[in-house]
Amino acid sequence: MPLTKTIKQTEQQDDGTTVSDGITFYEQKRADGTPDGMQKRSDGKGDISKEELRKERIHRILEDPPTKEQLEIELHRVRGIRKGFEALRGILMAVITAAAAAALAATLFLPILRIYGTSMTPTLDEHDVVMAVKTDKISQGELVAFYFNNKILVKRVIAGPGQWVDIDSDGNVSVDGRALDEPYLQTKSKGTTTDIDYPYQVPDGKYFVMGDHREVSVDSRNSEIGCVGKDQLVGRIVFRVWPLQHLGPVK
């Protein structure tokens, strides 16, 4: 309910008579029953406005000012709060900077890749997450990631520029006339999609790559993919980060 107040205003006329005029206005009550802009007095003597409350507090301070020790304690408390906020801000800035640096490093130097498909089993399974290192120094037997048709493929390097590759009907691979020892294979296969003639010489500046699941992998044995150039390389696969039970270096 609104609070109604009536103010009587009087005015003295020339003939000596007094005229009264009643002015009525409304104020909204607060939750504690006092009008808006008013507060209950702590001593229970009625209502007090905010301005009067401010003046009363100032008066109390002037009557009983804080001691030097109290001021020093309050100053120490305020400084402690400020130092705490500054320390928190420093920690947050350090975390943000570290996260940004890690993201930048991951993009530029240590790409993180997810494996799709089964062409690299049993070495890498589908949905494994691996880390690559940006490099243009690639050696035989290493796993590399490379761009192909807006996708990233992962295969194993079999031969480098200028080397001769031969694969017999049983899937045995030889490079420059020497049979490769491939303990990472479960089964050997010449492949079902190969369309090149053997022996095959790797072009200059390129690498002959194959998946470890030789029967299903589409790789350099197929002319559609062909050999991989250095300009296609994403990096060398060095570490598996997921799943955790298989966390560790990749060979």
C-alpha cells in the first residue's frame, strides 16, 4: 500500500486572514515498511533518510576517530586485497599466454592429428590421436602425415628420391634390390589397387609411402595418390597421445 502524507501550507492574506491549502502526495513503501529513501534507525527511534544516515556516520567518526593502529590495520587489509587481485591477474595472464603459446606451437610445430580409417593398423588404430613434428628430413621406415585432396593421410615411408621399389606377388618389398624387414606388418599384400609397374623408381624430391595394412591401404602403389612431395608434408608422426593406454612413441 502507498504511504499518504498531507502537508498543510498556510498563507497570510492582506486582510489578516489565513488560508490553508492541503497538498497530498504518495511515496512507495519499502519491504521493511519505511518509505523509499528512508531507513530504520538502529536505536529504534524512528526512520532516518540516507542523507541523515550518512551525516550521522560522519559525526560518529569525528566524535570517535580511529586510532593510528586501527588505520594501519585497515590499510594493511586493503593492500592485501589489492595484492591478491594483482596476483590473480598475473596468474590468469600467465595461463592465457601459455595457452596461446601452446596453441600456436601445436599449429606451427606440433600438429595434433586424429586417425581415420584402418590403413595403418596394427600400428595405429582408427580414432587414435597422434602428434607430428614439422620437418622436411624424412627417413625410410618413419611415419609421415601429408596433404592429399584437402585431406591429411598418414603412411609409412618405404623409399626416398631416386630409389627403386619392387613388390612381388606375395607382398614382399625390396628397395634397391634389398628386401625390407617389416616387423610392424601383420600380413603382407601386394595390394588390390596398385596400377604401377615394378620395379618402380621414385621421382626426385618425392617419397614412396605405404600403409601398414597393405591389403586395404591406398597409397603410392596407386597412381592416383602417387609419391609424396616435400611440399605436401605435414610432419613426422612421433607420439600417440590417445588412447591413454597406448600413450607413447610411435614406431
